[in-house]
Amino acid sequence: MHHRKFCLCVSALFLLFSSYLGIFLSTANGEDENSAPKVSFFRQIRPIFQANCQGCHQPAKRGGDFVMTDFSQLKKGGETGMPAIVPGDPDSSYLLEQIKATDGKADMPKAAKPLSAGEVELVRRWITEGANDDTPKNAVTKFDMDHPPIYSNAPQITTVDYSPDGKYLAISGYHEVLVFNVSNWQLQYRLVGLSERIESAIFSNNSQFLAVAGGSPGRRGEIQIWDIAKKKLVLSRGVLYDTLYGASWSADDKLIAFGCPDNTVRAISVETGEQVLFNGAHNNWVMDTTFGLKDEHIVSVSRDMSVKLIEFKSQRFMDNITSITPGALKGGLYAVDRHPTKNEIACGGADGTPKIYKMIRDKKRVIGDDHNLIRKFGALIGRVYDVKFSSDATKLVACSSLDGKGELKIFNVSDGKELASLSVEKGGLFACDFSPDGKTVVAGGFDGLVRVVNVEDGKLIKQFSPVPIELAKK
Ligand code: HEC
């Protein structure tokens, strides 16, 4: 009986499925019923170039003086003067020659695995069919280092970070990171890359480099690494097809970890861009990461409400740092920061209460326990979006957002005492950081203004828009 039912089900499904297919094929074919649909640049070719080529061929990093993010430059080619793409003539298209593999090796992508035969064939077909650009107007890249965005109002701030040497402050903009010289609050660098959304911009421990996690929603996730003094993009690595979050540097500045919208934690090598860690223990977006002391662990927080400990060497999930008893946690977690000298972490999220935990459990878990908890701080309004230790580890800052209001609180780490606070009537706060000398805190959020706050009394020292605003002419 069972068997018979099963057969009926399968054949019904098959019928349903084939009729769907029928519909699909007839619309995709359009006018010509016999030929395969034309290759789409936007849907089929561009993703191949994004994933394999654009990291080295974009305005901020033009390998062989060849830019592949702008369609007219993509056709034209680079320093050799050979046309990269000749519509209708694949054999005269230099790009095709560069990606064709012989004996498992191809000139491009440089120092990487060649494209698959299927991908190369797709590019060939697209060129043969006329190499048309079907990119929708709203998906064309408009900005680069020579053409930074023009603002009519300040975009919301998602990340602020002081360089450890105290010289610079990095702030997210649209399509760019703005780097300020702290000594005179002048805008020093505008680092314009491919990603429109910047989720985190974090200085390396030696203050020389800036790691940026971000992307273009639904299209591309990206890690950028900038050499600050040279104002140069040293690495652009495409990862997945959506925005990336929460970048962090290893203590030796050789690795960058980040959170992904496919629920994974990953890390790449700064030198090569190669992936060196992949962990899929979370079951929702991973929002922030931090390395443990000596780079032996990575700690990640996620919208799945958990704080996870991953061992670097084995890439394996080791432990849930916080309690995982149902009901113990409320809502997702958005921020994690490691204590400057101990394997302890501060985290914050939807329950509004920043907490400090031991990273590594010294007692076996008992159901329902929250053994690693060291300290709970006073609640902020709404959700906590960022937490940071001061560099001497005596203080903790957290900021939050609720119904368009923001709050910032500074606490004593040793006894949890609230030292100062600041309320923002209009606009939540999403990012905060201590200056390395511990005297000021910087915060930003929905209204796009940078606030510099005196740690001692919570008074506002300075408030400004990080982006140049072109006032509408009246
Ligand atoms: C790791 C960096 C890197 C990646 C990835 C890369 N390229 Fe290149 N590409 C270069 C550099 C550097 C040159 C300059 C010549 C050289 O050094 O070999 C170059 C040169 C070229 C040229 C010659 C341009 C000219 O006219 O001089 C073409 C065409 C090209 N690349 C296509 C591609 C394509 C297509 C991909 C992706 C499938 C790709 N490259 C991926 C770094 C890269």
C-alpha cells in the first residue's frame, strides 16, 4: 500500500514539475523556440568576474591597468593595448586567451585555480553572441577613488574605530570608509571601494591597515584591506553574494575573521586572500567576531542568540560560551569584543544588557548554567549594537537603539558601576569605541553624526557629520 501511494505521489510531482519546466522554457526562449537563451552578462558573466577577477581589476586596484568593473573599460583591455573583448569575435578577444587553461593552467585569474571549462565556454558564448551589457541601470557601479560619493545628507553610521596608535578614526560612509586625523579632526582619506554597504572597518594592531567587511546587498559580499598611509587597496576578496559583518584581526595581523549571512564564520589570509577557516556552527547570520589571545580561538556572535567558541587549528566548534537553555537568552547578539589582555569577552544584543564572559570554560556544563558569566551590566534601552573595552580594560562602553532613540553607557569593568551615559532623542546608536588613551568615546548611528564624548562625565565634546554634505542650492 505504501509503495503504491508513493508512486502516485512521485508521478503527480513529476507532472507538476514538468509543467513548470514547460512554462519556464517557453518564456525563456522568447521568439526563437529552437535556440538556447542568450547568455546574460548581468546574471551569468558578471558573477564569474566578480568572484574571480574584480578583486585585482577595479579602479582602486588595477592589475595590468585593466579595470573590469566598468563595462567600457572591460571591453577595452589594459596595458598590453590588446582589446580584451571584441564583440562577436572570441578569437580576437584577449581576455578569453588569458582565461583559457592549458595543462590545467591559465594566465588569469593570476596565481589561482583556472576557471572551469564550463565558465570559460559561457564567456566565449557571451562574446560570440555580441558581448551585450544587460546590467540594469541601478546596478552600475558609480563611485571610485576619483569619483567619491556626493552626499545630500549623512548616511547612517554602522562602524567607528580608532587606530590603536590613536592617530586615526575610521567611520563608515556609503561606498567608502572615511578616515579622520584625530589631532585636528580633518578628513584625511576617503577609501572608496566596490561595496556600497560598509558593516565594519577595523584597524590592524599595528595601525597600518584597515580591514573592511561589507557588500552590495543581494549581489556581493566583500572584504577589503587598505594600506592607510599609501591610501591603497591591497586586497579585495569577494565572498558570497550578500553583505559580510564583524571583521576582526588576529594578534599577528596575518588573518581576518568575519561573519557571513550564510551563518558561517570565516577567516582569510591577509597576504593571499585565501580562506583559512570555515565554520558552520551557527544557525543564523553571524554579526561579529573576535580572536582569542594568541590567535588560538575565534569567538563569534549571531542572530541565533549564541556566542560560540571556535578552535582555530581544527576550525571546529568547541563550546557555547553563554547559556543555551531555552528562554535564557532574548533575541540575537550583535557585538563582541575581547578583553585586551585576557581570554574574556564582552557581548551585547537584543536584551539590552552588556555582559562579560570567560571565553574558556573551566567547569563542565550543567544544564541551565551560565557558568562563564563574569559580570552583567545595567541595561540600555532597546538593543545593544556595539560594546568595547577601553585599552587598559578598566572600562566598557555600549550603545543601543530603541524606536528611533539612542543610548550610550560607560561602565566600570571591575564592579559594573555606571560611570556616564548619553541619550540621543533622535536616532539610535549603532557603533562606539574608546580612544586609545581612554579619555573619550566616539559614537555614531542613525542620524549619521559622529559624537565625541568625554568619558569622565558623559558630556558631548564635539559632534559632526563625517561626510561632506553638498547643501541643496536654495
Ligand atoms: C591576484 C590578482 C589578479 C586576479 C585575481 C586576476 N588578475 Fe588579471 N591581471 C593581474 C595583473 C597583475 C595583470 C598584469 C599582467 C600580469 O602581471 O600578469 C593582469 C592582467 C590581465 C589581463 C591583461 C590586460 C592587458 O591588456 O594588459 C587580462 C585580460 C586579465 N588580467 C584578465 C583577468 C580575468 C578575466 C581575471 C578573472 C578570471 C583576472 N584577470 C584575475 C592580476 C589579477
